[in-house]
Amino acid sequence: MSGYLASGEERKNESNEQLRLEEKLRRIRVQYQEGGIDRGEYQQESDLTKTAQDATRVLADNEVVHYGDQIEGLLDAPGGSDAGGATSC
């Protein structure tokens, strides 16, 4: 049970990180548009931030697959999906 609670907290943290990175991209774009940073610096910071966003999304996707595998394993276990006569469709 504590693993389930921890996974919820991890998803919340990942969501917060996504929001933080989206805000960073917005700030970088504004700085570039206002002339605060040059094109090279804008491109570098933008690329690094987008890479960080992608890495965060991959972690979230892998987590969903991981927990989905556990659920499928439970349904295949004796007394799993057939216990109540329900189907998995």
C-alpha cells in the first residue's frame, strides 16, 4: 500500500516538474523576444529544457506501464478476473 501512495506523490512531483519546465520555456522565450538573451543562448536553454521535459514524461510513461503490468498479473492470478464472473474487456 505504501508503494501506491508513494507513486501518487511521485506523479504529483513529476507534474509539478512539468509545470516548472513549461514556465521556464515561457520565460526563456520572453527573454529572447525582449533581447535579454541572444539566439544561441535561447536555443541552448530551450533545447535543454525540452530534453528535461521529455525525460520527465518518459519516467511517467514507464511508471504507468510498470503498474499496468502489476494489475495484469493480479488479474491472471488464481481468483483474479474470473472470481466475480467479470470480464476484462
